[in-house]
Amino acid sequence: MNTPDADAVHLRDLARLRRVRDRIDREYAKPLDVEALAQGVHMSAGHLSREFKRAYGESPYSYLMTRRIERAMALLRRGDMSVTQVCFDVGCASLGTFTTRFTELVGMPPGAYKREHSGAAEGMPPCVAKQVTRPIRSQSIRNREAPADAPAAD
């Protein structure tokens, strides 16, 4: 049974987690790490990681990489940038890590995606293109919070 104090702490933590998620959404192209994100909301990195995963179903790092890959997909569809340019433009420091993560989430390497989808969203409203072209693997948990009856971590 939750006490009023425990409920207040939980609501405060949820507000902090939303600020972290919003910061990732805004600053995905900047160098971000869990330690810096945690520091920004006055939490330990471990606590932030546990609570973020419990609330959103994935770690802060995974959420950040998914944001970067979604933006990379949009840039690759435009067709006017190389894969390397896109990699660095979305905030990835390693082409190898970018390619691996892109392939995991999208199901094909970024070069193949660019060849196959360049111009595919042309004329499509950006809000529709974003939904239609979202990475497959993480689509089911994106922007949903975990159920309220999820087991609490000690």
C-alpha cells in the first residue's frame, strides 16, 4: 500500500523522468550520457536508468539511440546526405555503432535504407511520414508508460 509520501515521491520521479525524456527528444544530436542526464534532474545514474526503464520500457540510452535513428531515417529519405554525414549529424560518434544500431532497429543497413527509401516520403506531411517510417523494433513501446500495476523495484 502506498503512503501519501510515497505517492508524492513517485509523482516527483515521474516528472523528472519526463524532463529527461523531453531533453533527449530536444538534444538527441548533442553528446548525452546517462550520468549527465541524471545530474540534470538530481538523480543517480543507476536510479535514473531503473526508473526510466520501469516507466518507459527501455533504458535512457536505448531511447536516445532510437531518437537518433528515427532522425537518421528522415535524413536518409531526403537523399542529399551521405550515411557518414547523417551519422554525425544525429549525434553518433561512431559510424560502426550507428550502422549496427540502425540495422537492429530498421532491419537493414543505413546505405540500403537510403537507396530504397530516398524520396519515399516526398509530398507526405511530416507527421504522417514519422508514423509510417518509425523503426519497427521499438514501435510498440514508444511514448507509452509502463502500467501503474508494474512491480516496483526495490
